Amino acid sequence: MRMRPVWTALAVAALAVSATAQERDRAKTPEKFKWDLGDIFRNEAAWRAEKEKLSAEIQTLGSFKGKLTASPAALADALDRIYNASQALGRLFSYASLRADEDTRVSANQGMRQEMVQVAAAFSAATSYVDPEILKAGKATIDKYLAAEPRLKPYRMRLDDVVRRAAHTLSDSEEKLLADALPMAGSASNVFGTLANADFPYPTVTLSDGKSVKLDAAGYAGARSVPNRADRDKVMSAYFNAVGAFTNTFGTTMNAEAQKVLFYAKARRYATALESELDGPNIPVSVYSRLVEGVNRNLASFHRYLALRKRMMGVSELHYYDLYAPLVSSVKLEYTPEEAQKIILEAVAPLGRDYVSTIQRAFADRWIDLLPNDGKRSGAYSNDVFGVHPYMLINYNGQYSDVSTLAHELGHTMQSYLSDKTQPYPTADYPIFVAEVASTFNESLLNDYLLKQIKDDDARLSILGGYLENIKGTVFRQTQFAEFELRLHQMAQNGQPITGDALAKLYLDITRRYYGHDKGVTVVDDYIAHEWSTVPHFYRDFYVFQYATSFTASEALAAKVKSGDAAATKRYLSFLSAGGSKYPIDLLKDAGVDMTTDEPLALTIQSMNRVMDEMEKILVSKGR
């Protein structure tokens, strides 16, 4: 997952949603495996001094109000000051967030992040007049200013975008009111995060080997993949039934989120919440609907994968609780951190010497917080700090999946690094829609590299199966989430009640269709109805579909690079360096893939079927 400091409390709240504790003493972690935040600020005192300086600067940003577009020079002066403050805000926010994620139990560090929520809200309120004043000037005036003042060149994309969204920009006072409401707008996400990560009474189960496991987020993620089927059923049943006991609470928080999104859509005069969310990055609504429709048309290939999993596991009936068990339990692909680094560097070699050397710097200069520790935020992400370098949080446990996660986050890091190196600050931040392309591209290179090195049939089955797992989790599962999310927001739009029970029924119906429950492909037990309650990304509205679109885009681009197409490699590196200099659909067209067509998904499904062909041949050769 890629993160970047943002200016709103809404997005800030989303950063903290999935935190949960790990189980190691950070003090015993070797320094080489911990990030060095001194590249941002020497210490907290330096951070506080800069925070006070920024807070004072924010107070002056309103001085341009009423005269923002008096002349080309006046507009350039104002935007320079505002974007300099924005850059400072990003550095301050990054430092606070990274410190907070090192140990989520340290209240002082959590407090630093909360302080930055307030600073970000103040910044948004202080600059809320900017867009309305640009619109008042009009397109003709702005175009004339752009031609006359070279200092405005970095802001062309921003200025053009403001004019494009004129119909959805409000008056000065209305924009300020919406900006002032931002801290309150994050409440649903914050309540969900506190309940899910701090206060929820997660159950403890005793497995067949006598071990007791507390099924918090981390415990559940590990226990759902244990070898014993009865244990997996017990784990999943206990976890989701416990979640289901709080369905009214989770339904209330999700309703609050949906009503918030609907309010902002209506306030900005959009027909639907989906249109409102996609208009920012200028993504046609048809891209979303085309993905959902296309995946539904290709459920037969997904069901083929599920049948293959059933065959490989040797079970008479595949259940939902079987979906996280290893396909090839006899294969243990384990790697030290040093081995993982070596493998990744060799895997990404097709992207050139500069790409490889920058990843070497990421390891050597401590851009990465690699190992799990007590209280550390779970999962993984790459957080860019413009003017410094990206930072990565990883929880590396030595499995192949951890190597893949590391390669994934390094993809984000390289896109951030190259965009920051090439683009000025106003266009360095790349759109979320393209954010997962570089990460899944790296995973594809890693997968391809290991398949060339490994000849053992079982190991190949494991790696090929891992590729299918990625498609399952990134294309089919995320599209399933996207369809559910769209339907729940449509319920809000239509004035239908959004309760835990209503959402559970909706989720179970969609999940059973995707997994072929009624066709006898996979048994989706009743308790899976509550799985939606545990997905933090539903509080990052209409975000999840971009995992699927990014995956299909990267599949199309990686195929050309892996074939040795030098021109395709050059286009891809240019894409990584383009930041947000164009809208995401145009960025990907320049790279060589058109997301307004069915081609990217079609190529992914073709690749998926080729992999299943190979796996089935191996199984036949082994008499299985």
C-alpha cells in the first residue's frame, strides 16, 4: 500500500485504521533494519520548532484573499507560498505518522499525529478561498497568466483542473465551511479504527495442537491458514461470529461514512457518490462499471482456479475457510532479509542499473523499517516525503509472501522517488488510480525471476499458485469489494436503511455469487456475511477498485518489459517519473495501456488461464 501525506483529516484518519500490535521488542531490533527518521527531522524538538513555524505561516496565507488573481505575479507569489507550506505540512505529517506507527501504544506519538490533523484542517480552511477565486478569474484570464508568467508552469495541471471542476466548486464561505468540517468528517473512520484495533473483544481459540490464539487482526491472519481444516473452520467461525455480535455498531459506523460521502457529493452538486469520488482524478465512471461487469463475465475463470485449489488440496468440498491454506503445504520457501534483498535486486534488473542502485540505497541508507516489533503498525506501506525520500514500513517474517510484499512496497518507493526527482512538488504526487501499478509490476518481475531459477515441480506449483492467489486477492476479491461498496452507497442514495443486518445480507449474496456457492464451487458459510465489517478500506471511499485496475494495467505493461521490449521499458520508466503531471488515464495511455477498454482485464484473464494450464500439466505429470 502506498501512502502520501495529505491535507485532510479524512485521509489522515484512514492511515491509522489498520494498526495492530506485533510481538517483538523493538529495542532488540538491529539498527540496520530500522528506518532513520533523522533524514526528516533530527528529533522531536526540531519537529516542534518547524510545526510552530508552519502554524504561523498558515495564519498568513489568507492575506492573498481577494487579490489572488490580480496579476500573473500575484498568483505565482500566492501559489508558491501555499505550496511551500503544503510541502512543509507533508514533512511534518510524515514524521509524526511514522513515529506513531513504530509503536501504536505510545500515546505521545499518537498525539503528535492528532496535532497534525488539526494543522492540516487549519491549512485547508486558510486556503479554501483559492479555488473559488481562480474560477472567478475565468479560463481566459488563467490561460493568459500561464502564458505570461513562467513561475506558473508547475501549477498548470492544478489550475486547469480547478477550471475543469468549476461546476462543483462552491463559494468562498461554503468552501470554508466544508474545510472546517473535515476533522468531524473523519469520525466514522476513527470510531471504526478504535473499535477494531483497541477496544474489540477478540476471541481466543484453542487449536488442535493445544495452542491458544487470540484472534485479533494479526492472530486471525495467521490462524486462518493453519494446516488443520477443522482448526481453520473453528478460527473463521469464531472470528466472524464475534464480529457479527457487533453488527449493529459496525452498521452504524458504515452508515455514518456513507452519509458523509453522500453529503459531500450533494454539496458539490454531483449526481452520485461514485461520480463525486472519481471526478477528482478525472476517471470516467465507466471504468468502474466496466471493471465490475468484466470481472463478473469472467467468473468462470475464477471458478476454474477454485476447482484447481480444491483438486490440489484433495478435499471433496471446498469451503471459504480453505481459501487461505497453502496450495502446496510441503513447500517452505523461506528467506533471510539479506537473501530477500539479493533476490529482489536481481529480479528488477530488467528496469536498469539506476533502478537497481536506488533500491540498494533504500536498504543501505535505512529507508525501511523491516522487522515486526511489539506495538508496531501491522501490514506494510511506502510513505513518500518530498525533498527527503520515501520510507517503508514492513513486517518481514522470512516467508516468500514477505519477499513479495517487500518487492511490492519497493515499487511504490521507486515511483515516488523517480517522480520526486523529475517533477516539481505540485505535480510530483501521482494519482491513487495508478499507485498500485508499480508495486504489482515489481511482484510480476519477482515471480518471473524465481520461476526461471526454480525447477522443482512442487516449488513451481507454489510460486504459480501464489500468482493465482494475487489475482484472486487483487482482481476478484477487490472487485467483489468494489461491487459491495457501490451497492451500499446506492442504498444511501436511495434512502434505504444501512444497518449491519442489511449490509451482511448484501455482502453474503455478492460473495456467494463470486465464489460459486450455488454452483457447488465453494461453500460460503453463513458467518462470512460479517466479513465486510473488518475491511478498513471501506472507509477510504471507492478506493479498492483501483487495486484491481492497477493490477491489470501492470500485467499488460510487465509483459512487454519482460519480453525485452526496450521501448516499452523506456515508456514504463517515464511513467514512473511522471508523477501527477497528467490525469491517470492519460498517464497509463502514455505507458502503453488504455484503461477505458476491456484489454487490460482480458490480458490478465489470459495470463491466469495460461498459469492454470501449466499447473494442471504439472499435476498430471505427478499423477494427481
